[in-house]
Amino acid sequence: MDMHTVVVGTSGTTAEDVVAVARHGARVELSAAAVDALAAARLIVDALAAKPEPVYGVSTGFGALASRHISHELRAQLQRNIVRSHAAGMGPRVEREVVRALMFLRLKTVASGHTGVRPEVAQTMADLLNAGITPVVHEYGSLGCSGDLAPLSHCALTLMGEGDAEGPDGTVRPAGELLAAHGIAPVELAEKEGLALLNGTDGMLGMLVMALADLKNLYTSADVTAALSLEALLGTDKVLAPELHAIRPHPGQGVSADNMLRVLGGSGLTGHHQDDAPRVQDAYSVRCAPQVNGAGRDTLDYAAVVAGRELASSVDNPVVLPDGRVESNGNFHGAPVAYVLDFLAIVAADLGSICERRTDRLLDKNRSHGLPPFLADDAGVDSGLMIAQYTQAALVSEMKRLAVPASADSIPSSAMQEDHVSMGWSAARKLRTAVDNLARIVAVELYAATRAVELRAAEGLVPAPASQAAVAALRAAGAEGPGPDRFLAPDLAAADTFVREGRLVAAVEPVTGPLA
């Protein structure tokens, strides 16, 4: 099997597979077991559809309209109508990778054999992903309960050959034209299939999985920038000693301290704080970096546990059980995912905040222990990195607003049938903004800290080999070193890309060994 092919079975999927499909265009195939499970569950739904008794989602209306029994001749229309009416999103388009994750995760649940969807519908879902056809999905329309309804409906609409979608060339065209161009026949939905395509936490889960991948890189990067700032401030690395962290055994704290200690190995700058009599110990933003970074790491680990459970889940209502029953349930409620999405926004905001405090300390001549004001070449003539810190502060301020939880809110819908909702989609959308901002914040600290380290080196102090590697790689990436004022935005953009792509961590690991 090609390493770029993801096989979808009956038992869920992995975070790595979600990222491979969403971001890297991995091909998707259904396993033989999944095809068999789909066919077996469909036989159960067909048998129920033939009975005179109403079954929710099979022979009834939906939501507050579930009390109406739908006759056989209207059921195909019912399935089309639920997709068309629920494809009611508004606002800007969401990102291609989010839609691909959404589609793939819905296919994951469909392939479990608990939804009653026919194998040919699942195959068409895989065909869309493999053809690079991405439905147009809008920012607003999900309350995170009964699934990400509007986003999933826009995807289902494309399966039917309706609405708009983006082709592999990035051009938005009518979905029917794109399907025809790729030899894909639109699906004619049968009983329960329209509902099964809409009822899941797939959008918020996909965004959670990708945020976790990004945050893992950013937390390791922030350990590196914290170490560089400590070094530039002539701080002490004694606070990173393993025995100190062993007596408060939060796992992430120990990992962050170890990362920082590895980066600082062989430094000629650390430990000079006793040369400055008033400074008995370093400021909290320096001394407590492992505690803050580590607590965030532990939160990431908990969120990954929740994501793993959801990736192994089959989220639909009603569901087909192995004993042949089709039962209504509340598993579509997004609360478990929504809570951790909000929790991640909180820890990301706090990580951004402590990064900014270290940056400000590097720029303040009263607290930087001998560095020039704002790390300027000729302070007064040059402003140095003064406004870079303003930009970072503005980002931190927005991060604090984004940390306000969406999941603490609920707004009733569907004539009070859906009277408590998770707002998980909203939590996921603001977390994506927070992750983007955090990369920029870490990049500004990196830019300031590397400049400060270079200024120390010019004084004759020898930075750690890992610090030297980080400086050299960042300069090679286009972010220039100390000197007279220049157009600063391109340097900051280069530092942002450098951090975001994981190149900071990659630059130091040949010296430090693998960082966690």
C-alpha cells in the first residue's frame, strides 16, 4: 500500500491520518471490513424502512418535526430536503484543510457501520477527497449540537451534485460540473442517509486535531525561545535542574525544563545574575517558564486524550447497533470536544502572555542587565524593536479575548427541541485564530532573543551551541541580525514562518538531540 494512502476501517482513525488527508492530500480507501459493515447496517435500515411503524431518521421528519411519519414515496425527497435546507451557512469560507478534515471524519463515522449509509455513498465521499474537490463551507451555521449541521450539509450538498465547490486548481465552480469533470456520479440519497451525513462533531474535531499538531510544535518552540531569553538576560539555569522539578512532578513541567536545559548546554552567558547585586533571582517570566509551558503541555495531553476518544467514536443519531436495533441518542453533543477547545485557547493565551513579558524585559534597559534600549543600534536615532513589542502586545491582548470560553454559552434552537448546545464549532474557530496568533508571538520573542544573544556575543560572551545554531538558521531564513533600523515587517514575517514550519526546533535538535 502506498504510504500516502489512508485506509478507513470500522474502528475509527488516528490524528496522524486526519492531518495527512486534510493538509497533505493523502488518498483515502475503504477497507473491505468497512464495506461489509456498511452493507450489513444498510440491510437493517432497509428492513426498518419497510415496516409501518415510524423510526426516527428513517421514516420520520427531523428535530422538532420528528413526530411526522413520512410515506415511502416522499422519503427520497425528505433526504434531499434536509441537506438543502440545512446548507444554510453564512459568512466567509472556512479553510480547505478544515473542510477536508470534516469530510474525512464524517467518512470515518459512516465507515463504522453504525449509520446505515450504503457503501456506494461512502465510496463517493472518498472519491471527492481523492479528486481534491472541496465543498464551499461557511464560517457560521453550527451550534455544535446535532452535529456541525450547516458545515456538514454543505459537504453533503456537493455529494448530491448541488451547490458550489472548489476544484483541485483552486477555482470555485458548481459542484455538478466538478463531479462530472472527475467522472463522479452524484448520489441519490435513500432513507436515513441525509441525516447520517449531517449529524457529527467532525468539524470541531478536525480543527482540534490540527490545533494539537500546531500547538505541539509551538510549545517546543516556546521552550527554545524561553531558553534564549534566559541566556540573553544572563539568567541562571540552576532553576532547570531535574531534582527541582521532580519534587513537583507535573509531567509537562519536567519536559519543558529538560528542553530548556538542553538548549542552554555549554552556554557562557548563564549564571551571571549574581554579578548584579540587586538580582538575587530571575523574574517569574524567566524562572517560571517550565511551570507555565509545562502546564500548557499537560493540557495538550488531556485534549489529545479527548480527541483520541472522539476519533474512535461513531457519532450519529440514530445509530445502528450490532443487535439490529436503531436507537436515538445524544452522542452528537459537542460538549467533550468544545471544553478542550476552550481550554486550549486559555493555555495558548497564557503562553503568549509569558512570551511577551520576556520580550518586554529584553527591550527595557532598566531590566535587561546591560542590553541597549530596545536592542537598538543607536538608541534615540534608532527605535530598534520597540514597535515589534507593540505588535506582540496587540496579539496577546487579542489572545486574551479569544480565551473567553464559547462552551459556557448555549442558545436554544429547533423550537426548543435542541435546547442546550455546545458551541464547539465556535470554540474551534477562535482556537484557530489563537494558534495563528501564538505563532506570531513566539516569533517576536525569538527575533528579540536572538538579537540580544548576538549583542552579548559581541561583548565577548559565548552563547550555547544550540543558541548559535538557532541564530544562524533564523538569519539564513531571512530575519536579519542587529544593526540600524530597517523595514521590520519582512523580518518578523520570516521569523513567523520559521517558527510555524517547525524550523526553529529542527535547527537546535542536531545539538540538543530530540526535544519533546
